[in-house]
Amino acid sequence: MLSNQVIVIRGDRIERVAASDQVQIPAGATVIDLSRATVLPGLIDCHTHIMLSDTDDSHYDDILLKQSWQYRTILATLNVKKES
């Protein structure tokens, strides 16, 4: 866990994360004080059932118990490639 950090974001990308004494805040930058917050860029839900393509998980047992791991992998891959 790091403290006293500056996160420089340009456009929609994190450009740099460094100690506050090592970063010059760019002129004209919008500064948001998150010193009392925990910042977790890139955090994802690691417990999600991506092999299911909808919010109705009534068929979860059928997929999990009756389909091969190869088939479930294909389903999961297709689901994460779908555009939201």
C-alpha cells in the first residue's frame, strides 16, 4: 500500500503513478484530492461467472455440471468479448 502518491491521467489512460515529491502536476490539470480514499485502478470483480451470458443464473448448474471445461471456457471467452 502506497501513500502520498500522484496519479497522472491523460485522456482515458493512467500515464504515471509516483510519489508526490517526484511528480510535477501538469499546468492546467484538474486536481482531485483522494488523500482520504483508497484508489484501486483496474480493480475487477474476480468472482464473476463469465460463462453465463445473462443475469438469470437458473441454468448455472446445468452449464457447470454438464458441460466440459473446454465448452465453459469458450462460453466465457465469448461473453467477455461482447460489447456492453
